[in-house]
Amino acid sequence: MGQKLSAKFDDSTASTEALDSDEQRVTRNRSRRLKNCHIKNQYLKLLKGTALAVWCCALRRARMALRRQFGSD
């Protein structure tokens, strides 16, 4: 029962494999962040465009209402 177990561990391949997986993880995270940022930017552009369209429509309606009320000469 008092046997000692010994295992040889090759550091050179394990460290490069760990480094590769870390690099892959960093690359995946970076690409995911860029994709999310792109989606967010597209959404914000759409939101700004929609807000601008609504604002222009409201101004046009207000201008038309003022013309109807006061007449345009």
C-alpha cells in the first residue's frame, strides 16, 4: 500500500498546447466582442435613423398644422 506513483510530464508540449488553447480562447473572445460591437453599432445606426425619421415626421406634421391654423401666404 505504500507504493509511490511517479508520472513523467513533458512540459514542452503541455505548455504549447495550453498556449494554443489560450490563444484560441482569446481569439474567439475577441471575434465575439467584435461581432457584438458590430451588431450594437448597426442597431444604434438603425435607432438613430428611426429617431431622425420620427423627428422629421413630427416637424412636418407640426408645420402642416401651423399652416392650416394660420394660413400660408
